[in-house]
Amino acid sequence: MDKKIFSYEDACALLPEVQRLTGLAFAEVEALGEDVDETNDDFRRIVSHWAEAVLSLGIEVKGLWLVDFDSGSGYYCWRHPEPSLQFFHGYEEGFRGRVQLN
């Protein structure tokens, strides 16, 4: 798949679908119970399905419930359960270097 570049508006327009996919997967994982960890087959299946769905939209998966929209100069960064697309970070900074937009 070719690298997809998102304007802020494009990323915001896709965010509701990402939130929907993430919310469903998150609820499935929560339903597994508190003792489930990353070695559980059901956990891995749910997360893998979620990641594939997000990747199919051209969005990068950077961690559990964490996605980046490539802007061409860095990433618009979203993590569940944030209500909107509020953060940006450069290619080198990563999640720890993200800054709030406006």
C-alpha cells in the first residue's frame, strides 16, 4: 500500500470511523476480563483485527489503541479514548514528543 498523507481535515473526517473500530475492539477486550493479557489468543485476535482495519484506512498503528495520521511533515496522533484529534508530533519525536494542537 502506498503511503497516505492526510490533511488535518481529512484525518478529522476519518477519526469517527477509527473511534468506532477502536471502541468495538476495546469493548471486546474488556469483555475478556481483567486477567487477560497480551499472550491470550482472543486478545491477540481482537487487536490484530483492529490493527488490520485501521491499516486498511491508510492510518498507521503505533501501539495498543494508538494511531498516527501521516501529515507529510509528522503525525496527527490519536489514542483511545481521546474525544478528538488534538495532538501532533514530528517523525523523530514519537508519542512522548507530541504537542497539543491549538
